[in-house]
Amino acid sequence: MAPRYAPSLRSSLAPLLLFLQLGFIVIYAFCTEIQREESRDEKTFSNIYPEFQDVNVMVILGFGFLCTFLVRYGFSASAFNLLVAVMATQWAMILNGIVSYRGKIRLNLRSLVDAEMCAASVLISIGAVLGKTNPVQLILISLLEVSGFILNKWVLQTLLRERMLNSIMVLHIFGTFFGLILTWILYRKGSEQGFEKEKFDRKTGLFSMFGTVFLWMFWPSFNSILVDDDTPWRKLGAVCSTYLALAVSAVTAAAVSVLSSPKGKLNLIHIQSCILAGGVAVGVSIPAIHHPWEAMIIGFTAAVVSTIGHRCLKIHMLLAFQCHDTCAVLSTFGLPGLLGWLAHLLLQINYLDDHTMAIRFAVFHISSLLITISLSLSMGIITGLLLMWKFWKPPQDRKCFDDQAFWEFPSLAVRK
């Protein structure tokens, strides 16, 4: 007979966290240093720190509250998001430093921003397996996915000569496919009937909407922070394009939600997820956008695709492919990311007068997508096969989407 309560985390989570954190401290003690070039640092700090704050709010508060829509999983969704984000960021700073190794790893605001954006890819992926994994598995996912994402970034920059902006902004596509293959491998029988505690109510929906608002407000900084500072008008263009795309996608998502509802009413799930579609799509295509109307069309199309995907794709992915996508990351991040990639391809080809250059760009652009998807699927398969071991003590089906499996609730304690 199965145990009534979930197994204790004392023998698994605590040793893992202490081992990793002490290891990180040793690495940072002997292999890193703060960059101290005064003239550059002063300029970098004044230019980047406000944007770093925006990205930090997105990663911690935005993604953290976005996943709190489950009735009995609010503690875990928000706190595990923070745990995964900080572990992934520390690991990403180390790996980014190793890739560009020149003596000691130099730390500055730019490296911290790059690491947090790598962590954002992990937060997208864990949305697909939210509620069905324990914190030990989430930590392993963060370490392996960050490794895969930085490997993908290095391949794109080295083999295809992609710019930093282009190689990082595929994080939406990488994170989505990593999460989808992971949840497919970790599929639980009976998911078609739904889990008992996979529910949504007004209070949790409100907290989740807070996360959406944080993401929506700060997404222009997320898309513009890696744009070259030497051309201020490009950074301004990135901010304006992102805002316009987000505004259009918010209006469009509301309209499509009403039109696709049998009762003709708004759906909060559509609103809180699909209004971000414009920011995702424009982020992937930002180097090729030169006019406001281009960003607005991309935002409009992304919202339509995302809202329809939310309405139809989640249940069909589960029934047809046994892929239980908890947060519908395919519709929220994957489809808008792919749409942004396509828009980047078409716009850039349209601006190139030389047919040879256009064909060359198309080949490299398509290759970058194929490499990104291939590496994300490969790393997702490796991670999924590793997490299938019973050694990690995954939560039982009836303990999925339940905070009581991992958190203390003194008010619910049985008094003798």
C-alpha cells in the first residue's frame, strides 16, 4: 500500500542544495573576480542597472506569480520559481565565464543579466511540468537546461556567427521545446481525465494576473537590454516596438477570447497568458523591425495564434501526444516565438536587395532554428530519462499540484 504522505525532503533536497551551494561558493572564491575597469563600469552601471532591475523583477516576481493559478500549489509555484531562478543564475554565470574564459571569470552587470536571461529559459520549461515534479527534480532540470542553453548559444555564435542578441532571444523556443519533451517523457497515466487538484479559482487567478502585469510592464526592458548601446535609436526602437506589440496583443487577446468563447465571455487564462504573446514574438524578431506598424502586426498575429492555441492545443496535445502541458507554454511562449522567428526571416529578406545575401541569411536563419530545436529536444530527452528514476521520489499522482507534499501547514496538523 502506498504511503499516505509524501516522502520527507530531508535526505534529498537539503543535501543537494548544500552541496551545490558550497560548490558554487568554492568556484566563485577561486575562479571569479568583480570587473574593476572604472570608466567602463561607471557607464555600464548607469545604463544597465535600471534595466537589470526590470529583468530581475520579471524573473522573480513575474514568472513566480504567473504560475500561482493552481488552487493548492501557490506556495510551491512562487517559492520553487525563486529557488530555481537563483540556482540557474549562479550556474549560468559560471558557464558563461568558462565559454569566454580569459584567466579568471569576470563578473559585471552584463554577465548577471545574461545569466538571468538563461534562467528565464528554465522558468519557461518548468511551466510544462509544474505540479508534477518535486524540488530536487526542478534543481536538476535547471542545471541541465542552463548547460544546454549555453551550449546552444555558443554553437550559434561560433558556427553561425550569430550576434549575442539573436542567440539569447531564442530562449522562448528553447525553453518551450525542452519543457514539452520533458513533460512527454514524464507523462503520467490517467492525465487525460485530469488531476483532482489541478484547479483554478478567483483568488489564485488574481495572483497569477499580478505576475502577468509584472511581465507585461517590464517586457520592453527584457527585449531591449541586449541591444547595442552604441546605437541609442535601436534601443529606443526596441522599447517602442515591444510596447506597441504588447498593447496590440492585449486588445487582440481580449477580442479573440470573447469570440472563441461559446458564451461570449472573457477567459482570464487567455488574458493573463496571451497578452504577452506580442512581447515574445517581437523579442525574437527585434533586429529586423524598423517600423512601428511591423511590431503591431506581429503583436496582433501572435495574440490570435496564442489565444486559439490556448483554446485548442492543450487538450489536443494531451490526447494525441500524451503531452500534459500544465501552463500551456507552447501557446504562451512557443508559438509566438516561432512566429517571431518567421517574421524576422521575412522582414530581413525583404530589406536585402542582394539575392545572394538573402539566400545566405535564410540558410543561416533556418539553421539556427534547427540547431536550437535539436539541442533543446536532445537535452530534454537526457533530462527526462534521468528524472524517470524512482530514486528522485517524484510525487504520487494524488499529491501532484498539492503544497502539502512539500510545505508545513501547522493549522492542518493533527492534534493528539
